[in-house]
Amino acid sequence: MRLAMILVAVPLAALVSCAGWEVRPESAVIMAPPDEVWNTAQELLRERDFKVSLQDSTKRELEATRDIVLRVITDKSTKGNVEKERHQIDLSVKARGEDGSLVEVTYRIEKLVVEDPAFRFIAALRDRVMIRSRGSESAPSRRR
């Protein structure tokens, strides 16, 4: 059975490009019973690797998160660091009319950098030593 829906949405790129956290709820009316929409929403979240952290099935409300690793910087002597985005979704499904559902979604994206402070220090130290060693190799010794 296909679900007919009317959807009001903000492009994902607009959320990512925001300087700060600009979060606003979006909603849609889906012409299907609330239980069907609720079950389908949970299935879709699982397919997209979201982990449900809070859920109230009687109210049809949930909160789920997904971390996406953007890049990993590693070093032989340290653990390195990871840059990732955390996607969080708050979802609510309510009955709307005889055979419809009102879906309310708040979708947040937060960019996180998980790094080891010792890694940052070692990287800065390595860079500085390399700059100085290059400078001493190319500079002729001055003796008078």
C-alpha cells in the first residue's frame, strides 16, 4: 500500500550550513493510520542506522541519534582524532482526522570533533620541529 503524503520540509543542506543551531520542527500530514505511520517510521530509522534512545509507544514519540564519521586522523604514536556529525531526530505521530496522521519531526545535526589533547600537542610539536630543522639545514653557518 502506498502512502499519500503532504510534506513540509527544510532541505538538509540548509541545516548543515547554519552557523549556529537553528532548529525548528517540521510537520507532515500522511494519509494513513497512525499505527502504520509509527511502525514505518521506526523501520525507516533502523534502516538508516539510527539508535533509539527514548521511546514512548503509547504516545508514539521517540528520540533517536546517528553518528556519521566524516574523517579519522591517525598517528603512529597517538590515538588520533575523529571528526563526525551527530544526527538527532525527535519524532511524534498523532492521529489526524479519520484515516490520517500528523507527523512532527525535529532534526538536528551537530558537528563534533573527538580528539585527544595530547595528539594536538604532539602534532604542533612535530610541525614546529620540522620547520626549525628545515631552517637550520638551509641556513649556512655564520662564523667570524
